Amino acid sequence: MSTDSLNGKVIAVAGASGPAGQATLRRLAAGGATVIGADIDQHRLDAAIETVKVAVPGAKISGQVIDLLDPQEVHDWADHLEAEHGHVDGLLHLVGGWRGSKTFHESRIDDWDFLHDTVVRTLQHTSLAFQPALLRSEAGRFAMIGAAAAHKPTAGGAAYAAAKAATEAWTLAMANSFVKEATAADGTPSAAAVILVIKALLSPEMRAEKPEAKFTGYTETADLADHLADLWARPAAELNGQHLWLTAR
């Protein structure tokens, strides 16, 4: 992709201290974007931001501790970023979590409760808070990490698959809002909401721990970061409402 597509872009990353978040922060900063990472853990966030600053000299990056389960806090964050920078061009929602069981009968409703907050509610808050700013941007992008499991649930993964399916449906509704509220005369959206579908993520640490493992179908965090950065190199109309499969269907 052309690195020019990221120059001048202001991009927020929710879940910045996780493996996917760290790889994405580094990739966006290397491409010239102004990056704002958000996480609930100050220590982990500081460490992630500092790692990027060392890896990418001159990186335009900062961090903000945010409780994504507090809708007002998330809205205030979105408003502040737009007021400070004049525009917000992206929100990448990389907040994850997994709970499961051996059998369907053993599925626990408290696993659903956990995933409802961690996976579903956080995405609802970020998408609602950032949608107006992304509409006002010339190249607004919202992206979430979907799951192959949402399209083919397993017996023991009912709670996880249901949570991921809910967030994918919510994101598709956001994509429709970008069409309904498009400012172009021909109705072409300038913003896009996209779902990147994976089986599971593979971090460098996981590879180091099990160098002989095949990790079939897994997506490396660096590859995920490249695909996320590439969203600004493609037209919004081509991306909006799409499932981008990074693993076998």
C-alpha cells in the first residue's frame, strides 16, 4: 500500500495494549498517521506507547486511559480528539476476549455476561461515539475484528460466537448509516465500517513459545496491522459493509 494514504490521518485505536493493538499502533505510526491509543490499564498503555516511540523515531503517538464501558467517557474522548486535531479519520476497535466450554450444555451464562460487556458493549460505545466525526472526515474508517466462529459456531463456543455475531451485525448497521447519511451528491459514502474476519491471532510471543506449532488459519498480528493500515488506501464505497476474510471461510 502507499504510505501516503496514512499521512495526516488521525486514528484512534481502542484496545491499544493488546498484541493486535501494539502491532497496529506501530504500523500506523510508521505510515505517518497521528495515532491515539486507548486502554483501561495505564501501565500497559504507557509501555505500548513507549515501545512504538523507540521503534518508530518521530512517531506522532499518544495514549489515553479510557473506560470503554462508560459511554459518556467514550463520547467525551471522541469529541476531544476532533476538537484537538480538527478531524478524526479512524477508530479501530481491537478489544477482545474469549470464553468457552467443552460442550454446549456446559455453556455458562456468566461467560455471555462477560463477553457482552467486553466484546459487545465496548464496540457499541465506540461506534456510537465516533460515528459523527467519521462522517465529517474525508476518509473516515471504523474497523472491528470479526470471528470465523460467528459464521460457523461450535457447540462449546456459543457465548463467544453469539457476541461476535452481535458486534458484526452492529457494525453492518453502522455501515448502512454511512450510506444513508452520505454527503456526496451521488450517495457515495466517504466513510466505511469494515469487519476483518479471523480464526485467531498469532503474536510474536506465541510463535516464540511454540516455534514448531503450525497455527493453521491464524492471522499474525503484523499482517492484521497491514490490512488495517490498508483501509485508507482503498475507496470507502469499496470497503463499507464488507467482511474482509483473513482466514479460510
